[in-house]
Amino acid sequence: MARIGMLTSGGDCQALNAAMRGVVKGLGNLGDQLEIYGFLDGYRGLIYGDCRLLTSKDFSGILTRGGTILGTSRQPFKLMREPDENGLDKVEAMKQTYSKLDLDCLVILGGNGTQKTANLLREEGLHIIHLPKTIDNDIYGTDITFGFQSALEIATNTIDCIHTTAASHNRVFVVEIMGHKVGWLPLHAGIAGGADIILIPEIPYDIAKVVEAVNHRTSQGKGFTILAVAEGAISIENAAKSKKEFKEYKRTVQWPSVSYEVADRIAEATGCEVRVTVPGHMQRGGSPCPYDRVLCTQLGAAAALAIEEQDYGCMIAMVNGQTTRVPLGEVAGKLKTIDPNCQLVQEAKQIGICFGD
Ligand code: F6P
């Protein structure tokens, strides 16, 4: 009998169900020798022993379903070593749930924070398989994370839709794309959607350069300009501030996010009509795109093989088109950021996209 625990943690994305389905289908040869415990709402379910015994039937027909059938929640890694409001030791509680159910391994689907806790549990002796999920595509050690391509389609579609109205009204549009610490989604959606200016956290912007780019388009008779701005885009001045100073700055300004600040500053300096569009959590919603369905099927099958071979303590990654087992200890806590000098950024600049630097 193989007993597998499964949980989805952190922000959801479109392809979590597809990935879980891949794992369970991949273990199909175990038949009724397989027991699957689904923990509800991420690590919360593991901490408090809140789980359901699932069968392969629960994973049928969910390839195209967004969200997660297990539910999810954010349980910050930095609080894992702190007792809960009733004094419960969360790490001990998770270990107890694992041993009470006599699990052979735990399949954990999630992003960077989730991965750090997965690695902590590995260090505590649990058998862990991690699957890299996030629309941000910022997990170190894998070329791609599932959710990214699905979110990219939505973010790109948003920019496409904005294009027509921006052109009709001769307006400047700021489209805010998810990504607090890294800019993979805004970079790719910006290029795919034909944005004129892309601002990402990895390249602090000079607002004068942004204004210059808008004015340059206007002087060429182009009535509209589109900016793809990451949630975490940051000006050169703010990037020079300490964390505390920057927090204080954000507390005192009137803008709800950087996009509104950029929009106001452009309007002030150019006299153009500027609008802001924030697709927000729509970017994580709906069905997984075909790319993610294929990716999750591959990652799920590869995870199943690792479980069969009892090769634990790893992330199932996609590297150079091949599924690969990457030791969790080598990647947990690292972030995959964009190199400002990478080919993609250089080529985007070559065709005239401004990054505000
Ligand atoms: O999960 C990644 C992400 O979508 C980021 O792109 C975004 O900054 C963040 O989550 C939003 O978090 P929440 O869903 O908690 O508002």
C-alpha cells in the first residue's frame, strides 16, 4: 500500500488541478494499492490534520478546471517556526499528521514560500516531492513554472484589448501586470502585447526616461502609448531607499500602486490623457492553457515516477525541455530573477521598447 499526501499552497493558478491529476494518473498502475490524502487549504490542512481520503475518481475531469480542488491558503514560511494563537508548534503538528496517517510521501504544489516550507519538512525527515507552481515563473532551478503561460495569455489579452481603445481615444494606458519581486509576466506580456514601455522590478526606472519615450511617440504622430508595468516596478530613487524608508514612502503617498504613480507623473509631464487598467487576480483565473496542461501532465508523470522509485527531497523541474529532479536543498530560498542584460531584454530594446533605464 502506498499512502500519498497532497496539498496546494500559496496563491492559486490555473493548472494546479492538471498537475495533481498528472501525479495520480501517473500512479494509476498501483490501482487500489494507492491511498491519496488531500490536505485542505494548503499547509493549514497539514497542521490541523484537515484532510480527505481521495480516489482516482476525484482527479478525473479536472484537467481543464482552474483553481484547486483542495483549496489553498498563504501560510508564511517566516511564521512556520512560531506557535499558532493556541501555542501549537506548527512544524511538530505537520510531522505528527504525516506519521499518524503513515504517509510514504507528501506531494506539495506551490511557489517560493511553499517550497521553503517543503524544504524545512524535508530537513525534518519527511519525504517530499515539490511541483513548481506560480504565475510569476520565479522559481529557481526550473525553466518554467506551471500557471505562467496561462496567466501570460490573460495578461497579453488585456493589453490587446487596451490597444484598440487606447488608439481610438489617443490615450496613454498603464496596464499593471502581476509580479511583485520579479517581472517575467510583465516582460513577456508586454512584448507579446506590443507595449511601448515595460517597467519591471529588476530594472529600476527613471520617470524622465519614461516621459521622454511617451513624448517621442507623440512627436512621431503616434497618438497612444501602452505601458506594461509590474506590480513591483520601482523608480531609481525608491530602489535606493532602505526597506523601511520605502515602506514609509508608500504609506505617505496617495497612489494605491506604482501604476497610478507612473500614470500621474506622465499626465503631469506630458499633458496626455492617461488611464490605468489592473487585471489583478483575473490573471490567475480560468482554465489552464494547452501549454500548461501539457507541462503539468509531464511534471505529474515525472513526479509519479520519482514516487515509485522512492526518490524524494526534490522539485520536479523542467530543464531544457526535460523533466528533471532537482534537490530541494539546492534551490529553496532562491529566486529566479530577470538579468537586465539578458538577450530578451536587449532584443526588446533593439525594437524600441523603453525600460525606463
Ligand atoms: O501567486 C503569485 C501572485 O499572483 C503574485 O503575482 C501577486 O503579486 C500575488 O500573488 C498576489 O497575492 P494575493 O493573491 O495574496 O493577493
